[in-house]
Amino acid sequence: MNSFEWLIGMRYTRAKRRNGFISFISAASMAGIALGVIALITVLSVMNGFQREIRGRILEVASHIQASGEGGRLANWQATATELQRNPAVRATAPYVQAQGLLWHEGSTQGALVRGIVPAQEDKVAGLGTHMVAGRLDALKAGEFNIVLGQELARALGVDLGDKVTMAIPQGNITPAGMMPRFRSFTVVGLFRIDMYQYDAGYAFIDLRDAQKLYRFGEDVSGVRLKIDDPLAAPELAIRMQSSFPHLWLSDWTKENSNYFRAVQIEKRMMFLILTLIVAIAAFNLVSSLVMTVTDKQADIAILRTLGATPTSILKIFVIQGATIGVVGTVVGVVGGVLLALNVGTVVGWVESLLGMKMLSPQVYLISELPSEVLPGDVALVGTISLVLAFLATLYPSWRAARINPAEALRYE
């Protein structure tokens, strides 16, 4: 572009127009683009933070990869665990027995997913011990038939440390009267809280030996849980390891909790589409502003044409004007959005103190603080979309300006 096109385009952008309404529309377009970009970046960052928080809490209980045997039983698990740990990406392994159980205490009955573990090994894989709110995980000892419950499960049963709960086992005994379920009494020695209802209300942990005896596994286990260096690489690693262990069924934590992440991802995409409309509306305002500017500047355009300016030069002048508004609005929005996303917790805390209310009650929501994670890719995508929409908004008004006939424009001047 020639220097005079830049000069005139920037002058039209900065100049105070005779028609104040046009200036107002231009300012509103710039502000609309900035607000749209701020909203997009902030919402996407909060969704990323929410996903990160949920992922972290899931990984407190779920292993990165699970290797189980056919039919839900794995024989000679010690050798299997040794072979799995030879992979340089595997940091720790832990055996487990997993089955259903029905817990009863003084008239209250709750179903639970019962997992038999070796406390010392389990802590290296999932770190459950760090979420104990009462008692200790290492109180689970073979032969003592102790149990650790989720806090919500314990509350539903009405039990606390030291209380006895009775567990009904699905594998019953055959008697002349038919199949009779088996029962076993357990002592509550610990309570844990992950702050995810699925786990806090549905999981119970016992010692591995007790689980093997209770569910008649003998020396077998359900499988081996693995912890790896990078949890996000678990799906790819599980696929690669599957070819080396065809006798095992390998699944990763993303498959076991796919509903959570699918819901968050769908919500993130829908919010992105909805909030992009804010930027699109601001771009439509930019079209209106430039159309009115072209109408207001018809005489100037005609004079430029009589002085030798080509239609292409006129088009470039108004593209520069519109693009400048779009670029300034986008830059302000990106800077403001990143700053707000990085400090959204502080802002929400200030609003809560101002209104005297808690927006995210820990009794209702999974998280009590608004998380945020700014991803450069999201920021770049939002900025690019904003610039593209702003540029597209300049094309029609600029094309209309380039088609103005100088003689017609000057006839009534």
C-alpha cells in the first residue's frame, strides 16, 4: 500500500467527524470487539481450569493405566507387574481386587465399589493417603478386616471411626434353601474425601489379602494399576503397551472417566460458539460505522478520485480504517482477557465480598474457587477469529467507497 493510503486511512480513524453518531458507532464497535474477546478468553480459561481441577481430583483415586486379566482375574500378578514396570515411562505399580459389595449398619444400606489394595503400593500410584480426613490408610492390615470409606458413604451409613459395618458379598453359598449371600463384619479405620461425589459416596477400600479371601480370588487379583510420568500420555502409552501384553486388557483413566471430559469439552465448544457471536455483532456494527463514514466522506472521496486516486486506493483507505478499529479492539481485548483470566479468582472474591454471598458453595459445587488456566492456543485462536471478522467487515463498505462516481458525488456540493 502507498504511504498516502495509510496516511488518509489513519487520519479518518483518528479524526473527529462532523457526525458524532458515526464516531459513537465506531467506538462502540471497537468496545464490542474488545469485550467479546475478553469474554471469550476468560470463559475458555475458566473452562480449562475447571477441566484441570476435575482431572487432578480424578487422578487422586484413578490410576493412569489399569492392566486387568481376562474375566476380571489376573494370575501370577507379581511377574506381570515386574514386566510392566520395565517400561521406562512406568513409575509405580499396585495390585488390586475390585468387586461390588453391599454395606449395612443399623438399618442403613448402601452399595459400594469395594477395592482391595496394598496401602503402601496404592499410595505410590494414586496418593489416596493424602486425602484421609480421619484415620490412616495404612491401618488396613491383612486378617484384621478393616475398611476405609468415603466420607459421604460413611455419612449415609451413619458410621464413624471404630464402628462396625456388615458387608454382603454377591458370591453366596449354596445351601438346601438355595443361594445364600455371605456376610462379613468390618471395622471402620479411616475416612477419605476427594470432593467428588462419585468417589466419596461409592468407594470402600480393604486390604488386598482380605479381598482375595472374601471374593475367593485365591492368589489372583483383578489387575495391576500403573502410574506413569505423564498422565496425558496415558492413552497413547496404553495402546503401545497393549501390543506387548496381548493377554492383558489395558485401559487408561480417560476412558474410565470419559463422560466428565466429554461434557466439559462440549460445554466449552458451545460457549465458544455463543460468545463468538459477540465479536460477530461488533463486526456488524463496524460495517454500519464504515458505511456511514463512506456516505459522510463522499465529497472527499470524489476529490481524491479527481486528483488521480484509483478505486483500489480508495478501497485500501477504508480497509485500513476498519482494520485499525479491529486490531485495536482485538489487542485491547486480548490484553484485558488474559489479565482478567489470570486474576479471575481475585475478581470473583472481590465481587463475593461486595455482594456478601458465596457464588460457588462447596456444599453444592465440586469446587469452591473459580479456577483458570490460560492456554496460548486459545488466546491465539480468539485473536485470529476477531481479526478475520473485523477484516471481513471492512470489505463491503470499502468496495462501496471504491465505486463512488466523482461527478455524482460533487453534483450537490
